[in-house]
Amino acid sequence: MFYSLFRRFVVMSIAVPLAAASARKLGDVLESRRGRNRGTRLLRQGADVLQGRFGRQSKRRRFTFGR
């Protein structure tokens, strides 16, 4: 039980952010060579989803005034 919990923690804290950073870097390299296209946009969006879902969460603002 402890081993599976530890393994899940390692995957969430190391592998997922590393995959997001790798996808973002790959998208940047491809975009610099071939220009902006559908593939680079999908890589960037995938990295954003991974970082938003498993990475550092943005601060919640108390007074947003409709934003």
C-alpha cells in the first residue's frame, strides 16, 4: 500500500511536470523551424493542460470584479 502511494506521488511530482516541460520545449523547437502550425499549437495546449491540472495552481483572487 505504501509503495503504490509513494509511486503515485513520484509520478505526479516529477514525471508529469517533466512531460509538460518537454512538450512545451518540443513545440518551441518545431515552431522555430517550421513556423506556427496545428501540431505546435496542440503541443503547447497539452503542456498548459498538464501544468494546470497537475502543476502549480494559480492564486485565487479575492476581488476579481467580474474577471
